[in-house]
Amino acid sequence: MFPRLAAIVLLALPALVVAQDCATGPIQCCNQVQPATSTAVAPLLAAIGVAVQDVTAQVGLGCTPVSVIGVASGGQCDAHPVCCENNSFGSLISIGCVPVEL
């Protein structure tokens, strides 16, 4: 029993390390990730009062958090897993996103 448990723990460690690399909050699973200047994103940024020229990184649309427990237990993101600097706009938009591997 102990060797089996040890094997499971060892296999889960890389997932936990990856999941903890996002220092700005939980890893997000976004339906779309686009540049701030794209025709889909620019109007949304303007609507929430963010100047498009101030955003140089990718923007995630339709994002939901991926929990560390979900990643460790085989949870997945079928869209775009990203780490974003600003997730304070609900699930509509996340700003400053970079891709991560789950």
C-alpha cells in the first residue's frame, strides 16, 4: 500500500509545482486568448475603462479559475490555461495573460 501511495504522490508533485507558478492568483482556463488590440478585445477593454494602449500582454476572455486540487487530481482545461496579472473583472476578461502548462 505504501509504495502505491508514494508513487501517486510523486506523480502529482509536478502538477502541483506547475499550478503554483502563477503568483497573481489561480491559473485561469480561458475560452479565448487574444491581443488587447484585437477587434474582439479592444471594445471590451474600453467598456471597463482600460486604455488599450496600456495593455501589452494577452487578454483572456471567458475565464474560470483552475484550482490546485483540480490540477493535482487530473482536472483539466479544455481551452487555454493561462496565468493573468489582473483577474478582477469577473469571468468576462483577464488582463496580462501568459500561457501555462497543466
